[in-house]
Amino acid sequence: AQSVTQPDIHITVSEGASLELRCNYSYGATPYLFWYVQSPGQGLQLLLKYFSGDTLVQGIKGFEAEFKRSQSSFNLRKPSVHWSDAAEYFCAVGASGGSYIPTFGRGTSLIVHP
Amino acid sequence: SAVISQKPSRDICQRGTSLTIQCQVDSQVTMMFWYRQQPGQSLTLIATANQGSEATYESGFVIDKFPISRPNLTFSTLTVSNMSPEDSSIYLCSVGAGLNEQFFGPGTRLTVL
């Protein structure tokens, strides 16, 4: 079975600074990887996804993520954070030969200082 | 992507009562799911709602506590029965879009007193 780890519970950045949220996964084959964002009082919105091909994936709202097989990682990045990016971010991993249901990490809470 | 709505968006309920949450999708979908998100926690899958058959429950969740209906390919309900304060959570409906991708509704925020 697949698993995912988000090692940072909270991340605090200043507005305009760059951002990197860490995600590590465990799965024996090529995984399907996702990043979701949950703004306060909202449901989850898909930011980006990786299935195959180019390991650098572009998403919505200026986010990108890079799949690194050697490190079993799929870190989320943004070059310049806006105050509206303050939210909970969830990494998820799915199994290419599995049950169609991804496994979610525990989430990283992003705090943005003005 | 699918547009998903949930009703109610939030509710405050008394211990021992039941609440039914509705999930409506704007297109026909094969796979629908119900998740629970307890305060400060990640998502926990409650069950897969199957059209025309009983829901498939994850370990730790039972039909008597969380009965689910799926009368057609665009609608599902989750009932939280005989509620206790431990049931206070956000309940999320989602639909599968293939290759493990899911789209989520806005959630129902439940507080049990």
C-alpha cells in the first residue's frame, strides 16, 4: 500500500518570499501524485497532479511541483507567496495499479506574514 | 472537472440526533466518496458510495452509524446517526475522475453539542 508524509505541520513565510512544501511518498511503482489546497472554510481544490512524463508540473495559482523518483518526493513550490495563499495544503499519492482512491498526507498549514 | 454541492454547509446538532448530508454532482459519475476531516487532521475515507448497491465502508466505519444512499449517478447522502461530540467534523463528498484524481465538494461542518 502507498503512504505519504508531509514532515512540516506549519510553515510560516513572508509575503513575497518563495515557498517550498515537502512531500515524501512510499510506493513500489510509479505513483500518481497530487497537491490539494484547502482555504479556510472551504473544500479541497486540486492544485496540480503528476501521472507521467515531464517531472516538473505546473499548476494553478502559480504553483509548481517536481517529481523526484530518487528521493521519493513531490515538493510544491511557488516563487512569490501572496497573502491569499494562506491555507492548508495536502499532498496525496495514488497507486497506478490500485484502488482508485488516493492516500492523503496530514497536511501543512501555510501562514503568510505581511 | 465536476461541480459538487453539499447541503447543509454547516449545522449544530444535539447529542443523540441524526443528520443527513446531501451531495449533488452536476454530471453523472461512477465513483463517489465520503470523507471525514476532524479538526486539525487530514482526510479519512468513510466509504465509497456505489450506485445500485450497498456502500463499501472502510475499517472503523459501519453502516449503522453512517448509512449511505446512492440512488443515481449524480446524488448521494450520508447520515451521521446517534451523534456524539466526537462526530464533530467536516464531512466531505468527492467524486472520482480517473487515475486516483478526485474533486471535492465544499464540505459540511458539523458541531455536536
